[in-house]
Amino acid sequence: MDLANFLIQLLNSVQYGLLLFMLAAGLTLIFGIMGVVNLAHGSFYMLGAYLAWSLSSLSGSFTVALIGGTALSVMFGLALERLLFRHFYQRDHLDQVLLTFGLIYIFEELRSILWGDDVHGVAIPELLSASIPLTDTLSYPVYRLFISGVCLALALGLYFMISRTRLGMKIRAGAFNRDMTEALGINIKLIHAIVFAMGVALATIAGMVASPISSVYPNMGSQVLIMCFVVVVIGGIGSVRGALISALLVGLVDTFGKVLLPQIAGMLVYMLMAAVLLWKPEGLFKQ
Amino acid sequence: MTTQANLETLPRGLNIALAVGFIALAAFPFASSEFYAQMVARMMILGIFAMSLDLLLGVTGLVSLGHAAFFGIAGYALAFLTPQGEPVSLWWTLPVAVGASAAGAFVIGFFVVRTRGIYFIMVTMAFAQMLYYLFFDNKVLGGSDGIYVNFKPDAHLFDLEDKRVFYYFTLGTLLLVYLFLRRLLWSPFGRSLAGVRVNEHRMRAVGYGTFGYKLAAFTLAGALAGLAGYLWAAQTGFVNPELMGFQMSAHAIMMVILGGMGNFAGAIVGAFAFEWLLHWFKDLPEIGGFNAGKHWQLWMGIFIVLAVTFARRGLLGVLASLGARKERSHD
């Protein structure tokens, strides 16, 4: 593998890893703070992709689709939290598993009724459709850099929000001791609603920015959900930093595995997870 | 995790109802069309599968979201062992297939039972999906299309190709597995598993190596799921990766919850109820241009959400509490 090829694969793995991080961050935050295991998280990713497709074909602009889709996903997240998830924070994991499994079915069918079962493509916005030439024959598409950029910006924003702002302080306090935080006069229900909507929005944005390169198809959420689980298990649940490092690790192993060991590429990520489980059953960065 | 055991000792009324149910199942092929007898045979196979999961879910308190993997392994084992042009003997393929599932459960269990709570849920699901994609992506293993099982296993003493014989073979297996698991539940081993569910730390403190107990339960549950998977492959004559899929695992959990977990009878009742409901949803007619049956997942999804939100002890629990209320009103 020469340098240009190596660089391309490296950029691809970082892009894939960052995308996984967007999803895993929401999953791990929702679990870490509210104690809910959410199997329907992959459905939000699918929702994002379908929103990007339908809004960009309606408005003709990918930017409008991104902004409108994000706003819709926040509203969707708030409504879902208020109607269903709020009542499941104190319940068994088993009940949460079943509830969110039922939701997967509902979301899949609503998708099928609203948008049909066809595979769709989303056009890359013109501004970002160029490629950067690396050698005479190899080049790297700007849009993939854009995905990495968006994810990186959101990751930094998330980090800043949680560790440096007043809201972040309340979120951390709520995760640490829910009753004490509430006793201090902080509206914990509002905090939970915000965190949940944020998790939904992160997954939806991931689905939207990924849609031009992944295309839009039924059941696209389930595969990505499994990868998220692997990321969260390796990183240690509840840890956003762990999710970032483990997502990048999974991105590297998956991308380079496909190039170097194509026969067992599908298994490599799971082997990584098994190895981590033997070494640290609670993940690398358990808090 | 739930610490309360759900109807570990079955009230006499329920035991009588179960016996009547068994007699009804034995008489069923004489009273119904072949189509429904086939359907009931499938329900019984799923009943075995659900009971095997109940050993983990209701008895040991391990929420496995990847149990279908072991159902699928034995099914595939039968598919690989059956030659193109002739049947293969039941008497060695059944132990081999069940053994393959047990081995798979042992290896995966070795990694997963050291985790707990939500990790256990995610890790069991991830390993099952790994197997799913392994079979899905590899043409040698049948790929996404799956493999046909052209002949039912040859039992020499009786002919499983006869649908009625197969029905009674399945019914017998169901009864044996149920009696075995009920016996196991009250054995020292079963009591230890229940102890792990109620308080694992205390079990360790009094000197039980809970890792070994959990691994043994996981392996045994995998083997019994394999038994069900073997029968499924033989009955349908076809295996595909969906047998190991996430849906299959989640459906099994739903069966156990629907019936009421921790006593095995609930798992059977739940499997019958769930399959019947699934059949009913898929059979819904077209209403005003809207194909309600095609969108069965919507109804099933809504049903699951409602069931989880409102009915928490399962059908058997509802029945038992109805009985209890009646007794109380006599006082």
C-alpha cells in the first residue's frame, strides 16, 4: 500500500469513525444520564437520511434540508421523550428493550407508508462535489472531508457544552446524583428532555450528512445500531470520551480490515470487542 | 433486574389448565385442517425456543438479545448435514446439531457472561449479529438466500415425513423439555441460578462461582434453542440468516414476557399467543387501498409498546391474579 492509498484509507476510517461517534455519543449519553437502553437509536439515523432525501428534493437545497431536518428531529425527540421515554427511565432494562424494539417496528412501517420501500440517492451539494487530486490517478472527495468536519465540529461543541457551560454542569450533576440535583432546585425533567432531544438530533444529523455517500434505504438503521453497540461496549458506557476513542478505533479496524484482510473483515470489529471484554469487561473508559 | 419470581410454583388451577391444554394439543390434528396443524407444530417449536430463553431471562436474570444465534446454528447444522439426494439419520444429526449450538453458546457465553446489565444485552446482540453477517455474507454458508433442507431427518422407527408423525414428535419433545426444565428449576442447580438472579453478589459471598453457573445456564439454554432450531429447519425445509436475526431474538423475548417469565409454562403460552397474533396481523385485509396485512410490523410494534407500558406480568400472571381475586371475593 503506497502513501496516497494509505492516506485515503486513513481519511475514510476517520470519517467513518467520527460518524459512528455521532451516533454512539447520543446512545451513551441517553444511557449514562437517564439509564435508558435505546434500540431505536438506529431508526433516528434512518430518519435523518430520509429527511435529507425528501427535504432536499422538496426545497432543492441540501443546506435547507440540513437545517430543517435538525429542527424537525429536535421536535421529534422532545415529543418522543415526553410521550414515552420519560415513563421508562426507572423501569427494567428488559422493558426498555421491548419498548424500543416495538418502536423500531413502528418507525420502519411509518417510513414504509410515508416514503415507500425504494432505495434513493441524495445528490452531493455542488459546492462540495469536487475532489482533491492526490496523485495522477487517485483523488479524495471533498464531501467526505465535509462529513468529518461537521462531526468534528459537533464533537467539539458537545465537549465544550458538557464540560464548560452551566447546562453541561447540570447535566453532569444529574447523571451523578439525580435526587440531589433535583433537591437543589434544578429542573431535572427539562435536563432529561434536552439530553434526549440532543441524542436524537446527533443521530439524525449523522444520517443526514451520511446520506449522499451511503444512499437511503429501508432498514439502514439496524446495521449502524450494532456498530454503535460495539463502540459503546468498547468505550465504556456513559463515557463520551470513551465513545470518541473507541469509534475512531472501530473505524480504523473496519476500514483497514476491508483492505488488508477482506476474508474476515466483517468479523474483525467483533473480535476487537471480544478482546476488550476479556481485558476490561466494563469497557476502556468506564466512568 | 427483576428479583421477584413469577409463579415459580404453579397454582393447581393453572396446572390443570396446562394438562387440559396438552390433551387439546394431542387431539388437535384430528380436529383441524393440515394447515392449522402445521401452524400449531410451528408454535410448539417456538414454545421450546421460548422456554430455552426463559431459563436465561426468567430464571437466571440474564437478558439475552442474541438467543436466536443458537436457534440458527442447529438449523444450519441440519442443512449442512443433509445430503442433496437422500435423508440423513435423526439419531446422530440431532445430537450433533444440538452440540453445535451448545458449543457456540459456550464460546460466546465465555465472553458475554462476564458482563452484566446493559452490557450483557448489547454484547449478546452484537455477537448474534456477527454470526448473522457471517452467514449472510458468505456464499459457502448459503449467503443471504439460505439453504434448502430437502428431506426431513430419517428416524428409522417412525416416519417424520408424515406431517402427523412430525406433529406428535414435536409435541413429545415439547413435553419432555418442559418437564426437564421444571425439574431443573427446583434442583440445586436451578435454585443456584435463581440465586444469581436475586442477588449475585450474595451468591458469590456465600461461595458460589457464579461465572460457572451463568456459563452453564447460557450453554444449556443455547443447546435447547438448538433443539428448537433443528426441528424448525426440519419442519420448514429451509434455513436462512433470518433465523439468527435480531427480530427472531426479540420475538423470543416478547413470547416469554407475553406469557409470563420464570416458570416455563408462561413461555409456551406466550409463544402460542405471539405466533397467533403475528399470523392474525399478517392476515389483516386490505382496507380502502391500505394493505393492513403488509404493514404487520406497525400493529405488532404498537401492540408491543402497549403491552410493555400497561401489562407487566404476562398472560399467566393476569390469569393467576384473576384467580386470586376470585378467591379473595369468597372470603
